[in-house]
Amino acid sequence: VGKSINIRNRVKSHFTNATMVAKEMKMSLRSHNISYIETDTEIEALLLESAKVKELQPAMNVKLRRKTKQSLFIKHTDLTGYTSIKVENKDLSAYKELENVYGVYQTRKKALNRLESIVKTYQLCPALMGLEKTNRQCFRYQLALCKGACAGKESAESYNQRVETALERSKLETWPYEDAVEVQISDTKTMIVDQWVVKYLVDYSVDIVKTPLENLFDIDTYKILRSFMKTKP
């Protein structure tokens, strides 16, 4: 499943590269039929591509295929007011507390590696970030690599602010509107979006309202919509 402005050239490129690229050869040998769906806009093509990959689960589309569960950074607050992060495997499409999701990763290993890097860069406490199990001061505090949140040496306010800064780019953005919004995608088409989910596609030229293939929160759709809506008033 793929998108292109020129489908013919895109398809030809796969077969042309089949003699040089193993993946293209494998795909060519397994291909028996090619079909297409025409869209009027780039955003429709992006959303349709993502939805079709999850519906059809094609072997060659690894990145966009849906996994039942993802490894998430989930924000918690302990009894003393300090922010802690736990890596938890959850189905993001069914998870309701999206404001507490501070990172989404395909595997637990990738999540833990990223968390380890963040802890080192921002001198966060590995105990509070779920990387070290201890009821006392973490080992890195003894090496002056942690500023002492685990020992009460750094205030919760100061520590929590550094956590927010460290995870600002990876956290899910809270839906910035009070309700659903209508976003124009062409002269005659709009989409109704709520909580980063496309609820309806509206075509005023033919007075048609369509419900998209996907109507659940999806991390790929979130990224597509977030990027697209930044360009719209």
C-alpha cells in the first residue's frame, strides 16, 4: 500500500528496482494485481494510506502496520508530588488518558533505550523514571549524576519542570479545542476532527458525508493530523 502523485511511475519504479533491491524483487514476485483509489487531496491520501495498511496488514508495510499494543511512557505522580514515568504496554486506540502519554514506541526495548538517553541528558532520577528499583537514594545520585529528587534534595517543582522539558517533544499533544472542529482540506471538502480522530469527511459539492475507515485514535493518524492542522487557522 502506497501513495503517489503519479501511480504509474511509482509502480514502475518498484519493478525497475527489482533486479537491484531484494525487497523490491520479493514484492514483484508476490504481486499479481494492482488497484488504486484516487483522492483529491494529499491529506486524504495520507489518511487513506494509513487506514488501508492497518486494514489489509500488507507484508511490505512494516512501519504503518497496527500493533495490538505499543510501549508507552505513562506519567504518574507519587505521594510526595514527584513525576514518575513507567513504560507500559497498552493498546493506544483504547487508552482514554492520552494526556498522560509522554511517548509512544514500537517495542519496549526502544522505549527503555530512549528513556535511558533522556535520563542521562537531563540528569533525571532513574528510580523515578522506572529504570532503577530502590527505596533509597538512587545510585546515580551518589555519583552526582542525579540532582537528588529521590533523596528530597531537589524540589518536586524543579524536578517536574525538567521532566516536562525533557519529554516535551515526545509527549502526545493535548487536543487544543473544547469540541470537534471542521478543517478545510480543499475548496469543497472538509473533515470533522475531534481528539485527533477524523469523525467525518464532508464533500459540499455533492452533499456527501462519509465516515472514514478508521474512527479510533491512532498514532500515525495523530501525526498526520497534527502536522496538517498546524498549517491551518
